[in-house]
Amino acid sequence: MSVRAEFDAWAKDGRDRGMEERHWHTAKHALARMPVEAGDTVVDLGCGSGYAGRALRDNKDAGRVWGLDGSPEMATNARSYTDDDAVDYLVGDFDALPFATDSVDHVWSMEAFYYAADPGHTLEEVARILRPGGTFYCAVNYYEENVHSHEWQEFIEVEMTRWSASEYRSQFRDAGLHVAEQDTIPDRDIEIPDADAFPTDDWESREAMVERYRTYGTLLTVGVAP
């Protein structure tokens, strides 16, 4: 199944709003760290419901936000949730970003980058469209160190790329992006029951659930265009 078909189905089922709610737990912290200044142009790769672009407009006064998604249904839903002429949504491919060279101040991606068919080339495309000094904030929960994410591939037909933290750094550098920082953001919003509530349908032990959300959380890698 293609990325488009997979996420068109998700959007039609209303799962985009559920993704937004879950991702917001850690996305809000990463978005708050982005050095977006008033008037900056931002691209949101794999925008889903479009929540990140709306937040950057509301909280950072970004000048123009483009949400790009491979799913027409996702883009349609995001547009219906947004009442702001400075935010728009495009259907596009991560392999050929529809933006001019040196035309974007910042790029954001949350839980979408690993769906790229050729992630190394996607990074080159990100580096191409960023202006000198522009940043790429790439946030993922599906990564090698997060052992609790490894089974996710079994539940989705689209092939995903699972890099380690060090692979993210090396791939960013190979694409021409300086790695400014990398860390993990814990999910402190999700409720973790007391130990006597385990095992649950999803977790064998409280320790495993704590490790997934409080230790591994979301891996954030920040690249800067030279």
C-alpha cells in the first residue's frame, strides 16, 4: 500500500485528530524551541491535521506556513480545520519538495519523516529549500533505541525507515546539514497506571510503559543549513 492510500484511509476514519492529540504531548515542547521569528516561512512535512502549522502561527507569529502531506484526504481535513489565510496545505512527495531553493526559513516534521521512500534524498531536499541558517526540526518516536516502537511496522503496510540517533546525525551531515542538537523529549502527559494495574492489554509491566514514554519519548534531531 502507498503512503497516500494508507493515510487517506486514516483521514477518512478521523484518525488524524487522534494522531494530533497523541503527538502534541511532545510536539509542543519541540515547537516551543524552534527559533521562528515573526514573518518567517515554515514548511511542515507530513502535516497530518495541520496542528503544528497552526501552533506556529498562534505562538510564534510565523509569516507563512505550508503544510505538505502525501495524502489528499489529510490535506483536505487540515484545510477544513484551519481558518487562517497565511496557512495552506499541499499534496506532495518528500522526494521532490515543491519549494524553491533557499526559500524557507524552517522545516518541521513530526512522526512523518520515516515514511519517506528515500530519506537521505529527502534530507538533501530539505537542505536545498532552507535558507542559510534555516533549521530542520525532525521529531520521531519510531527509532532504533526505542525498542517499544519496533513492532509498529507489523501494523502498517507502508515501509518505514528505522534509524538510530547516530544514524540521524550522520545522515543529516551527509545531506549538508549541521547537527545543532539532538535529544529525547519525554511524554509526561500520558497517564501511567500504578503497578498493580499491570499487565494491561498493551503493556506487560509498568516499567516497560515508563521506559517507552518517560525515557525514550520522542527523538528530536535539529539540523541547520550552512
